[in-house]
Amino acid sequence: EKIHFVGSIDDLSTVLPAADLAVVPLQDGGGTRMKILDYFAAGVPVISTAKGIEGIPVKHGEEALIINDFDDICDGIENLLSDKEAAGKLSEAAARFVDSLSWDSIVRRYLPLLQ
């Protein structure tokens, strides 16, 4: 009753602030999961499989929980929902990580090289 499937959304930023966490349990597929960066930027804690977060250089327990076993994913969900402090630490670290990818941050690093 507390899980809401919203289907296709035109603007993800309109619903992300309501999310308690994001779960990305992918087992197959290729490419970088860019939606995870959206979750990071919105301050939503992320639980993902290694395949689900592939291509994003973060560490388990720092910016996200990276768990491959589905029973352990369920435990991670329960833990983050009951431990708001741990969820907050993950989302704060993830926000710092994704901020380093913003155009403003990139320009700040490269501008001195061009001057």
C-alpha cells in the first residue's frame, strides 16, 4: 500500500522529491544508467545491483548500496527505510558526487587551464 507505481512520466523531477529511495535491480543490459544520476541529484538514496549502476564510479556504502542478491536488496530497503540517518548520508555523498559532473563544476576545473 505504500508503494506507488507511477508509470511513464514526462518530467521525472516532478515525482522524485516524493521518493524515499530508488531501487535499480537490473541483471542484464548495457550502457550507463543515467537515471541514477537523476536520483542522486534529487537526493534520493539508491540501492542497485552492480549491473544496474555499471559505468558510474561510486562505492558500495558511500554513495549507494550496491547489492546483487535479491534477499539482501530487500534487507537494504528495510534498513534504509528505517535508518533515515544512513539514508541521508548516502544521498548527501551521492549529491556531492553528481555535483562534480555538472557543467558549472567542470568549467570551474577547466577554466584555469584555459587562462
